[in-house]
Amino acid sequence: MANKVSNFSDLIQRVAASCLLHPLAAGRHDAGEAPENRAAEQEVYDVYDSEEEEEDEEREGLRVWEESQGEGRAERVMEMELLMGEVFETVSAMKRAYVSLQEAHCPWDSDKMRMADVAVVSELRRLGVLRERFRRRVGRGGRGSGGRGPVAATLREVVAPYEAAVEELKRAVKAREVEVENLKEKLKSATSLTSSGKKGRFQSKKKVSCSQGQVAALPAPELFEGTMGVVKEASKSFTALLLSLMRSAHWDIAAAVRSIEAATAVTGATADTAISVVGSHHAKYALESYVYRKIFQSFDHETFYMDGSLSSLLHPDQYRRDCFAQYRDMKAMDPVELLGILPTCHFGKFCTKKYLAIVHPKMEESLFGDLEHRRQVLAGNHPRSHFYSEFLGLAKAVWLLHLLAFSLDPPPSHFEASRGADFHPQYMESVIRLSGGRVPADQIVGIPVSPGFKLGNGSVIKARVYLVSRS
């Protein structure tokens, strides 16, 4: 434009100079006019015409450019609106997929989690593609854009941060899965009770035998007989420990035996409590009789009268199956570990009830110097002591025997010998080995030690008794 203005001024100056020198040159056409003057005038007119033509062309070009720009802008606006619509749809879909991924964590659903993970990654990739399209449009529409340039990043560069985040989430999920599997194993061992019990210092040799061997597929009288043998061994172990503690506490063992004998006397019968029929060296049998009487009390009821359940009468078949399933689950479990996990289960309540019945407050205080065991038991806990561990071994054996009794059809018949009754070798056995293995005819029951059972197949588990002479 500066060049055009300069040419126009020069043209005006030349035309003015020509008019001053030749005032009539514009209206004359005679032959006497100088050729150079005519040439100068013609040049002036030619330049003026060419300038007008250039201005017309520039105006026409500007009009065409503005029209073309208007059409391109409308098209680009429409394209960007469509692109933004796709972006919003993708973001919404990604949000829904992420919500599904969160919901798959609780409750845990690995299949649903994998599907949600794939959906989230897919939507992230789609979002990256839309971002790339936007950058390409901006780069192509900018001035002087000779190509994609640094603005148009590759798809890999766009998705890379999201892929890194997804990989980190996958590693976290895998770690959580391992943790969940470990917790499942622990829960399985605690609830199904299939793991072998830990054999620590609180577990006696007799209790170990209770968890050995394979568990039968169906309840059988032979299984009941074997479990009763475990009860006898556990009772001997616990009674021996209790008697040892009583002697260490300087108990009057003879007086304790006389008290036990008086409690076993038949109602209405006369008993001389001043004289004991059990010798001092046989005090363990009297103490064992006391323990059996307490722990087998209410054995014929399905819950030892801890509640008023009548399931064995209302649904006998189902109740038998449930009892045997509990027997199979509990047989291999250490009672200390079981009560450490489920202290208030039915077995835990049974242990609490029987401990409080066997060990009264004065006995516990004299044996241990305090009532700490009793306080823990009353609070719903179970002490971690050697004495209580031995008690749990006996309680578990009796509980398993009880479950088996209600698993059998018909159930075993429970019977006990009474003091002063005649000895019947078919239903009784002496706890004292007699010379020659034969019981004299004048022997009667001095004190019943353990109960007996008559099984459905006709076999008999004999009641153990302490025999004395009739005279």
C-alpha cells in the first residue's frame, strides 16, 4: 500500500506539471503537439487505469475470502460440537464403568471386576482418541501450521498415563486378592475345623489321639465306643491334675472323698459319712466319679438344657445329620484354638456351664489363690492355663460323644450304676483290677465312677464302678 500511495502522488505531480506547461494539451489533437508530451499523458492514464483494476481485484478477493472463511467456520463449529458430544458420552460411560469397578470390591466379585476393568480401559482409550482428534483439528486450523507439530501428540503418549494408572490398580488388586485368599484359608480352618490342632504344651497325649485318623463318613456304634474311650482317658488326665493341685493346696482328701460318697448315695438311703468306703490311695476314683456326675448331667437333652430347643423331636432326621456334621468338623480342632475364635459358641457355653459346676469358688480360690479363672469364664472368655486346657480336653471329648449320641438312630441308652447295687458283669466293670480277673460274689457298688451306654446294635459300653465288699 505504501508503494501504491507513492505512485499515486508521483502521478498527480506529473499531471500538474504537464497542465502548467501545456494548458490546452488536454483539449488539442493537432499534429503539432510534441510526441513526448503525448506519450507522457498516455502513461498517466494507463497507470491510473491499472491502479483501479488492482483495487477492484483486491476487493473481489477479500469478498471471496470472507465468504470462504464464513463457510469454514460454521463447518468447524458443527464438527467441534459433535466432538464435544462424543467426549461427554465417553466420560459418562467411563464413570459408569468405574462405579461398577468399585461395586465389584464389596461384595468381592472377581468376574465383575475384570469386566469393569476392561470397560474403564476401553473408555480411557476412546477418550484419548477424541483428544487426539481435537489436537489435530486445532493444529490444522492454526496459522502457519505445516503439519501436526508438537501440539498433536501421538495416541500412545495420550494413553500412557492412564495405562500406568491402570497397571498400578491391577497390582493393588492382585495384592488384595492374595490377602483375601489368605483370609479365606484362615476362615475355612476356623469354621470348618478341618485343620489339625496345634500340639502345644497344653495338649495332652490323650487329646492328640482324639484328632488322629480319618473321620467316618456315617455315624456308627463303633465310632461311639471309640469316642467313649477318649472320654475315659481325658477324664483320668484331668482328675490326676486336679488331685495333684488339691494335695499341693493341703486339702483333706479323706474329707473330700466322704463328701463325694455322700453325694452319690441313693435318695432315702442311709449312709455313714464318717467312714469312707474308698481307701485314701483310691481317692482318684472318687474324684473321677464327682467329675463324671457333673459333666454328664443333662446328657440326655440335646443341648444339656442350655436352652429349650426341641429340634431333635421336631426334625429328627435333619437334626441327626447336623449333629454328625458338627462332629466331623470339630473332631480335628484344638478346643483352645476354637474357643479363641468363637468363645460364645454352643461348645463355649457348654464349657462355661460345666466348669462352673465342677470347680466351685472355694475350690478354685484354695487351688490358685484367687478367682481369676472364674471371672474370665463368667465374662464369656476362656483362660489360657494348663488346668483349663486339661478341662477343655475332657469337655471336648464329652461334647463329641454327645453329638454322636444324637447322630445315631436309634440313639444310645444312657444308664448309671447306683451305690450299693449288686455287681452285674454284663453292664459293669471294676476300676480296680482284681486277682484272677474275677469279681467275688459278695462285691457291690461302693461308688459309681462313669456311666454306661447300650447301643442300637446290641453292644454295651459298661459302666465303671468302684466295688467294695458287702460286709
